[in-house]
Amino acid sequence: MEDSNTVQQLLKTLQDFQVVKCNMHHERVLTDLSNNPMYRKQDDTIIFDRVNLCPMKDRKLRLGCAHSPVNINFERHLKCLAAELPELQDQILNFTSQFKTVVSKIYMLDHNVGHIERDLAMCKLNSDDSKQEKLNRNLEDLKVQHRLFMTRLSEIKSDIEGLIVADLNYSN
């Protein structure tokens, strides 16, 4: 038998998580006042300066973030929810699987965006405008994919919350 208070607490915790369509802003290369990429050299390697990550307090709640344990924490709460609502365990596990799949795709996008941002900065340093145009189109495509994945995360989160609310209403 479920503990209604525990389920309500889990619902509140899950509701506190956020989905932010940030376009992976943190992967951008910083530029100086002349719009030139900022970098330093280590041995013969160019290391570009990147935009800072969001503050940790925000990353702790922003689902899909590839730079915090937020997604693992969300999954941990789903596991607790499945234990509290054994009659809904299959549905919760299905949502968990969907969530993990989308997050994995976001992680791959994050890496790809980082590489394209680096390549764009190299093009800028080398004045390679033709390659830069193609990279910009690829970057925009990845940002569209990211927004779609974030929309899907929002839908999954909403579906989970709806499932909990329906169960709470049914059990009362």
C-alpha cells in the first residue's frame, strides 16, 4: 500500500525539476571585443575559452544538462516512485527508459556542439569563411534537435506528473 504523503512529496520533488531550452550555450567559444575567439596555447595546442556553465544551483534542477548529476538524481526519484507505486511500476519504468534515451541523445549533441564551436573558432582564426558557413548551418541543425529533445523531456516529465496526480486522485 502506498504512502500518500511520500508519493505527494515525490510529486513535488519531480515538479521542481526544470526543462530549459538553453541551446547548449555553455559550449560557445568566448570572443574578444573584435569578435575574435579567445584562447590560450598549451604546448602547441590551442585551447579555446568557453562560456561559463550555468550556476550549479540551476544545473541541479535542469533536466538534460550534461554537466551535472541532475539526470541521475531524477532517475533516482523515479525509482523511488516505482517502489511507492508498484501498480504503476511498468509505466514508470517505461518513462524512465524514454528519459534515459533522450538524455543520452542530448549528451551526444552536447559533444557535437562543442566540436563545431571549436571548429568555428578555428575557421575564424584561419579566415576560412566557406567552411564557417557550413559549420553554422550544422550548428543550427543541432540546436533545433536540442530544442526538440528538450520538448520531449518536458513531455515525459509532464506525463509522469499526470500519472502520479491521477493515481493520487484515484486512491483518495
